[in-house]
Amino acid sequence: MASPLSSTAFLPALGEFSSLASQPLTDASASAKPVRLDQNESPYGPCDKAKEVCANAIADANRYPGQELDDLRAAIAALAREGLIR
């Protein structure tokens, strides 16, 4: 009989991941570092999409806010006029 903790009937979410192939660590030094699973760390690092988003965001990090700040200020003012915020 299977252990109830490893049963996909007990934890149906595990069934979604059972078909995924395991990925070996590419960096030899990464295996020497502890992975703190209780802090939601991953031994694989960020995915390519996350790296791309971070790189694009950091490209404008030295700029003062422009149109986005004006849009936010106008939205807050509109809410204040309608009495939804004080």
C-alpha cells in the first residue's frame, strides 16, 4: 500500500508535476550551496522570461517617473473628488 503522503489521491496537485522531467543543475558550484526550501528558493534560479523582464526594468531604473506618475496622480485625484478616498 502506498504511503498516504505520496498518494496523488491525497495531494492531487502532485499529479500535475509527475510528468515533468527533473532538471540537473548546470552550475557545479550551485550544488554546494544550500537551497532554503522554507523560503521558497529554487536551485534553478529565475526562468528566462523573468530574467528578460528584470533586465528591461533595470534599463530605466535611473529615470525619474514620468507619465506613469502623472497618470497615478490623476487617478488618485479622481477618487478623492468622488469621495472614495480622503
